Amino acid sequence: MQTGKLLVLLGLLLVALGAFLWLGGGSLFSWFGRLPGDIRVERPGFRFYAPLASMLLVSLLLSAVLWLVRRLSDYV
């Protein structure tokens, strides 16, 4: 598959996912950003948020997907 076609396909998938979340599907992911490893400090006049566990989960999922895509592209 050409790089341009792949980028267009990924862009369309991203737009579809964004529209799904924007139009009410976000309740499925309400837990995201509130995992036990996410750090949240709120004080008057100060707010700090470090989504460590959430970003680790995203990194693992993206790594698995990219590994799978690379593995499957070897067979094509």
C-alpha cells in the first residue's frame, strides 16, 4: 500500500473515532485519565495533572498495533 493512501485511511479512521467520541460515545472511555497511576493535584490557584498510567496504556496499545501491522505487512 502506498504511503499516501495509508495516511488518508488513518486520517479517516481518526476523524471517525473523534466524531464517535464527540457525539456521545465518550462515556465508554470515561475511565480513561482516571487510572490508579494518574497523578492529580488540585489546590486553590494551582492544578497539576500527569496521566502516567493512561499514557503508558496508550503507548502499549500503539506499540502492539504497530507491531501487528509490521508483522502482517511482511506476509503481503
